[in-house]
Amino acid sequence: MNRTFILPLALLATPAAAQDYPVIVQSCDREVTFEDAPEAAISNDVNLTEMMLALGLTDRMVGYTGISGWKTLDERLREGVEELPELSAQYPSREVLLGAGADFFFAGWNYGMRVGGEVTPETLEPFGIQVYELTESCTHIMDKSKASLDDLYADIDNLGAIFGVSDRAEELVAGWQDEVAAMTDGVDPAEGPRVFVYDSGEDTPFTAGRYAMPTALIEAAGGTNIMDDFEKSWATVGWEEVIERDPEVIVIVNYGDVTAEQKRDFMMSNPAFADLTAVREDNFVTLEYVEATPGPRNIEAIGTLATAFAEARE
């Protein structure tokens, strides 16, 4: 389903309404003032880069970072960024951003920035680089409500305001909301399956907790994340907790050197998991990394999950 990207490409031919500056947006615990629209933006990671593409902002970008190092580039994204350089395979250094002449960095905590690291809003400000932080990631530096699709919508609206394309942002969000409503009509999470998100790890699994986007996607699709009470975003848990909570569906996040099929084989062949309902009934569904993290492909991910959940309950 490619509707997610068809709409913004069509919007490129439609002049955006003039937007007054300065504009002020909320970025985690900061109010950030933009005197003008950025002209030399850099985004980190596939999902954040796809937000920029969805808004038709490639002409405002000087590059992107943090994609090839995790092997998350696919053909859809490759076509969108073919005219842009990847400036760093993983997290960029401050020197990389300065060397590219950036005036804006779209990143998040653990999405290109580390708490206390050399690249933060505070360390970049003296060099004239403004930062907008991914809303989902704000939980790493402040109290935040549970993950929600509103996090994605807020990021799109804020980027629209920052770059003077609010009309595009509003139309994009409205289209997504209509798609989600159509896909989830009649869905009752109370009757849906218990779901475990398996990102990576064999000794201890890395998974999505209360503040990670998969929790919102699972709920929208009619399920419940078994780690909904885990007061983390993405983090490790013990296999004992997974076994005790007996997921009926396992969502595998596909990226990196270990494939989704290898992760499934690990769970299917391990005697410790033999009694899990999801393993016993072979109820696995795969989401690509770019679908499981906040971004435009969250919308089709909900459809994928809703179909898998319905099949698991048949």
C-alpha cells in the first residue's frame, strides 16, 4: 500500500499558503523559536527521514544520517533520498553536522542523540543548528504520556510549522486519521490478542514498552502489548516475564544482521518457549524497523497487525 507517499508527492505541485515567522514549537521540554524556515536540514534514521520526505522537504535538506549502519534502507526510501548524501552511517558527530553546513537537525533521544552526548540541542545551539526532537523519544529526558499516534501527528504538525508547510502537514495527518479509522472500525482491544514485540536479543529480549510506538500500533489494531506496564520505551526484559504473560501473537521487528526468519526460528526451536500460545500456534507477524518506529509507515503497519490479529483469533 503506497498511499502514504502518493499524497505528499501530489502536494508538491500545490503552492503552500504563506506562513508567518517566527514560529514556536514544543520539542520535548523546550519551546523552540524559528525565525525562518531551515534551509540546510539533516534528519537521522529512516523513520525521521521519511517524515521529511512525506512533507516534500528534500529541497530543504543537505543530507541524512544513521541508516546504512543498521541496514534499514529499502527501495522505497532509496528512491526518496537518491539525491541526498548519507553523512554518517550511524549517529553523526558534531563535526559531521557542522561540516555539512546544517542549520537544523531532526533527531531523537536514541535516534541520533544520546543523553549527555556530544550531539544535543544544547551543544549544537552555539553553532546555529536548531534541533527538533522526536516526540516518542522525549520519555528519555522527561515525564511523558503513553505512546500514541498523536505523537506522530504532533511531529508532522510541528515540522509543517517549522518549514512553513502547515497545509501539507494538516492534509497528511487528516488522511492518515481517515485511513486508521477505516482500518480499525469495529475493533475492540478488549477482545484482541496478547502481543509481544520481539526486536532482538537471545539471552535477554529487547522489546517495546509503554512509551514505544508499537504499543500504540498494537492497540490501534485491536491487541494489547504484554509489556504495556513496562515503564520504558525500548529496553530489555527477562524471558521469564514473556513466558509468564504468554503472548498469543509475536511481532518481530526486522532489521540488521539477524533476519526476521532467524528470530522466528530461534523462538520456534527453543524448548523454553514451546508452551507459548504464539509459538504453539505459529502466530508471528513481521514489521520492518521503519514500520515499528514513529513515521509515515505506522499507518500501514496498523493494517498489517489488524489482519494478523484477526487471523490469530479465528
